[in-house]
Amino acid sequence: MKRSYRIEKFEDVAVFRERMKNFDPNTIECTEHTFFRLSEGQRKIFRCDDLKSVLLNDIPLRIGIQYDRKYAIYYNYQGRVLKMLLSLSPNKIRIVTFWLINRNQLPG
């Protein structure tokens, strides 16, 4: 049985970047769940606008599409890797959650 959070396939970075041209900060939202992994101190460092900026402006290292159809996007971030889990629809992106991982945890 395949776990829904596992990556089924990878998407080309250029394809993802082209898709992102359809979105702007007003079409991306954070939820309460977005920051649930963070301590109070970390919540003062990471804000929704910062995550939106990374998503819209930075070039991802990898883009994985999970079995549950969520996107796992990986970015360079201060010597580590920022992993964002996204729910994409044609008109909206929801940042489900994010966390920092070590470079050796980068998939494939």
C-alpha cells in the first residue's frame, strides 16, 4: 500500500515555474495548519508573506507530486532546505505546512 504523502513523481522545475506565473500573493493563502510545526519564537521569524515570496520568486531545487496530489516543493534556505507542502487548484494555492530539512534529506 502506498502512503499518500510519498512522492509519486517529480515535475520539471521549468513547468512548475511557468504554472506559478498564474498566481500572485492574493491567490496564495496560509492556514492555521501552515505554522503548526513551529515554536512561538519561530512564528516570529516565518510569516506568510515570506513563504509567498519564496514560492513566487525563488527557484525550487525539486518539485514532487505526492500520491495525495499535494506538491512537495524544496528550496535552498540559509544552508538548509525549506520544504513546503502545497495544495494547488487552478485559482488558489494553500500552503499546507512547511519545515526545514537537511540537504541529505532532499529526495531523488
